[in-house]
Amino acid sequence: MLAALSLWSHGLAALLYGGLSVGRLRHWRGDPLHRLLAIVFAVVSAWAIFLALLDVQDILTRLAESARNLAFLTLLYGIMQTGGARASQRAVKAVYAAVAAVVGLQIVVGGIVAEYRDIPLIFDALVSTSQILGITIAAGSLVLVHNLYGQAAPGSRSALRLPMLALAVMWAYDLHLYTVDYFTRGGAVGLQAFRGVVLVALAALFALSPRGASEWKIQLSRAAAFQSLSVVAILAYLLVMMSASRTLEIVGGQWGPAAQLGVVVVMSVAALALVPSARLRARLRVFVAKHVFEHRYDYREEWLRFTDTMGRRGQEGVSLEERVIKALADIGGSPAGVLLTADAHYRFTVTARWHSRLELPPTGDGAETLARFIESRDFIVDFGAMRGSCLVAGDVRLNVPEWLVGLDRAWAGVPLIHAGRLVGLVILEHPPFRRALDWEDFDLFRAAGIQAASYIAEARSQQALADSRRFDEFNRRFAFILHDIKNLVSQLTLVARNAERHADNPDFRADMIATLQASVKKLNDLLARLSAGAARDPEPPRPTDVQPVVEAVVGAKRRAHPIQSVGELPLIARAVRGSLEQALAHLVQNAIDASPRGEPVEVRCFESGGDAVIEVIDRGGGMTDEFVRTRLFQPFASTKESGFGIGAYEARSLIEAMGGRLEVESAVGHGTRFTLILPGTPAPASLPYERIRA
């Protein structure tokens, strides 16, 4: 039954793969991958024929299976080559070479195993070795398939899905077959017979895969190479252990416990030597970078780590400067560093340290020539190239200041250059394994230094902008206050002028005292507005009775000019009493200044559409439409010769801050109407503001 299944299934598989090979021959002159596929399918067809007609242990069958593995590995390698320069990493080539070498060893073992059929000891050892080699080939090939599909370009995954699935199933079945065969001493007869059915099913996957092999593109990364090397190392360990176990089993005796003890001792010694020593680990990384990879750095990973370090704002109190040092130190594996910032005269100052104890002066003088050279050349300082007090840079010999000469632990000086200007210099200490700087270090440090300098320059710009905004806020408040002081001075001047004529009048003295008290209160309020917390803690709007505010402003201004006040009671608005009084005082004062002597200013209060409305009307000279539209609410724009142009601007700012708006109507020769509109609110039984005052 099993023999018939094997014969017919493998025969059908041979026909199917032969047909696939002929189908690919039509594209022989096209993409090279089509030629590879035609050869691969032809080899699989031949192998299926041998399985159908010959014994599994026959030399032709074994050689054909090895040829099948080599053919598919060649196909995978050909697809890998589509990744361009990144796909030529020696680490990945080493994985393919290792698996191919195991296939070659399997060919050798398969060629001689039949010669020792009459010698049971050797024959069993060779059969076990062949089975172990089969397990290794299948497992290693699965790793390559996984990494190849995982690194496929986004547009190629759909095209690669079916062929990679077919290869994964084929080698997974082989892995299961050889594992069962190894542990059952050749008892996987059923799995061998069912192999043909699997081949037939996989032929359908190959047939359904896209014809355009040119779409099979990958983007191999260094991470994939490390994964491949790690898995191959694990497989090599399993191969050695399984071979040693079967050898000891065949030889017999008491060698097993001794071998186990030896393995434990060797691994313990290796772990004790490698794990505690940072120097040995660093030397191992350098060796791998030199002899396995074409480039020392994985630039993508380095850049992601650099940006991640720079982006960790305020982590555990670490400043931006310390993050700059750490980000640059991580690139070269340096354990510590120090940042020197350069001023306009190229004097260096120690700004930050990261795990560094380098002894540097507070201000590093005498480095102007070196700093200018670093700035002009974007030069990486290689402290290993220093000869005494001179730094050799090609044909140039630069004198180095004394405070830089004696830095025994210094390794590299990375310049921070922004917009052609030297911002600073990061001095990195030697990594645990001392090595000379090479061109890759120079290139990566140079690019990272420019990026780090931009971070520092941006932070400084943001700080300067914040300082400028604080000064602007102070200047704005001071301009408002200066305008109010001018009004107070005018009021006090009027009181002083009238005092000469009416000093003996009791009513005038009482009015003068009230005016002085109001002026003192106003000055104290102005000083409070200059305090640092005045701008940060504004009082929120609350229900406010408008009429007392209007009466207070009108009463204070009526002494200097006649004012008519008309209002509806009660009129409640959502406002800040002090801000409303200040804004209304500006508008009334402007109306007084614009009105002819003896011409009264009108102040009207009423409710309109749920809003509280206050109108300030004068019959002065008025303003043009162009002035109202473009200059009225701009600071320092005024129609008065001695005016600051602040009143209307501050009034509108205060009103808008309370959620209201200020409208204006004016005509030249007919006067001006300012309309102050605030959100209204129903009159409560007792106003919160009045309760607070009480």
C-alpha cells in the first residue's frame, strides 16, 4: 500500500514539476530568476522520479535530494541579490555558505554510506550523521525562508507569499521526517511514502504564484543578518551535541558522563570570561563588525536610537546637553563624555557632563586656532592622532592648548556646528576596547554632531523667544500703565491748578482729598499690575452690576468735564469689575479729550438682546473711516498730539478678555460713538462681587 502510494504520488509530482519547468522555459531569455526556476523545477522533477523508482537510501536518490536543496538555496540567494548593496552583507552570505556546506557534507556522507552496509557500527554512524545533516539543512533553510519573506519589500510580499509558503512547508516536512527518522532509528517509512503527496500539493502553490519573478524584491537589514547568524549558531550547537550523543551511544562505555562534565566546564569558563568583561565584549563586537559586516554601523538603527535619546525630554532630570553627550557616546560605545560650548571668541566652557571625570578648566582659553579649524573643516578631533602638543590632520599640524593635551581618556572630539558656526565640542572617552577612529566613525559622528547642534540651537532660540515674550508682555503692560499715569498726572495737575484759587473752599478741599485718595488707590493698582503674577492669574468674569461702575467712572471724570449719564436699573453683565472700570475710563477720557469745552459727553446704559450695552458718545471732531479701520485699535496710534495711542487698544483688549466686544461709529465733524457690549446675565438676589466687598 505504502509502496504504491509512493510510486504514483512521486510519479505525478515528477510530471507536474516537469510541466512547471517547461512553462518557465518560455521566459528563459527574460529575468534571470525565470531561468533559475526552470532549473529548480527540473531538478525537483528528477528527484521525484528517483524517489518513485529507486530506494530511499540509494545513492542517486540521496544525490538528487541534495541537488534539490542546493537548487532552492540558489533560488533564495538569487532573490536576496535583488536587495542591492544591503543584500551583499557578508553575514547573510555566511549563512548561505554554511547551509550549502552542510549540503555538501550530506552529499559526501550519502556517497559512502552504501559502502559500509556490511559494517553495522560504521553504517549506523553514517546513517545517523546523514539524518542529523538533513535536520540541519531543513532548519537552516527554514531560517533563510523566514528572513527572506520578513525582509521583503512591501510591494513584493503578495508575489512572494505562495512560493515562500511552499518552500516553508517542504522544509518543515523534511525537518519532521528526519527528526522522526533519527529518534526511531529509521522508522519513518510512512512519512517517506507520503512525501510524494506533499510534493503534488506544493506544485499547485508554485503554479499559482505570480509569473512576474521580477517583482520579487527584498530589503535585507542588519537585524535579519543577526537573526540568521544567531539561529545558525544554535543549529550548529544542536548538530554537535546530537552527533556527539549518537557517537557516544555507538561507542558505548563510560564516556557519556565525562563528556557532559567537560561540556559544562568549557561553557562555564567561557561565560565567566565573557560576561563580566566589557573589554572582551567590545573586542568581540569589533571583530564581528570587521569580519562579518561590510559596515561597522547599521545607520538606520543608530539614527533611530539617536533620535530616541534626544527626544526623551526631561527624563529623570537629564538636560538637553547631557542627552546630546549620551546620544553621541552611544554611537561609538563610549562610556562617558563632556560638552564644551564655544562663545563668540572661541573660548570653551564646560557645559555638561555624562559619567565623565575629565579634568578641564572652567574656561578653556587658547583654542581659537583649533576651534576655527574645526569650524571651517567640520573636523572630528582624533585624540589618538596627537603627537605631543600637536594634532596631525593630513598635512596640517595644529597646536593644541595644554588643557587638551593631557586628556588620557579622551578618544574623539565631535564638533557641534549649526549654520556654519561652531556651537560646541563633545569630547568622548575611550570605549572599553580601545580602537582607532576610522572613516565610518568620522562620517557618522559628523552627521550626528550637526543634528545635535540643531537641537541645541533650537532650544536656545526657544529660550530666547520665551524671554522676548516675557519682556514684550512687561513692555505691553508698562505701556498701558504709562497711559494711565498720564491720565492721573493730568487729573492731579488740574487739582493743583484749582487749589491756588479755591484752597479756602471747604467743598473743594473735600473734593481734593477724595481725588487724591482715588489717585493713590489707582497708583497702587498700577503697581500691582506690574507684578510678575498679574498676567498669569486673571480674575474670571462674574455677574457684575454695571451702574455702580459707570457712576464711579463718571463721578471721577465729571470734575474735569460735564458728563450726562443715563441708565436702566438693574443692568447685570458678566465682567471683571476692575477691567470694566478701566476700559470705560479710557473711553470716557478719550471722549472728553475729543469734545469741545462745555460740550457734555453722554454715557448710556441699557439692555439689548440679553446683552449689557454701554455707549460713550461725544460730539468732537470725529475720525475718518480709514483711521477707524486701520489705526484706531493699533498701539501708539493717536489723533491727539500728546496721546500715546493706548487707550482704545487697551480698552478693546480688556473687553474682549471678558468675552465682550467694542464697536465704534464715527464721522468727521459729527463726533464718535463707542459701544461696549458685554454678555448679560439675570440679576441674582445678591451679587457675588457685592458680597465679597461687604
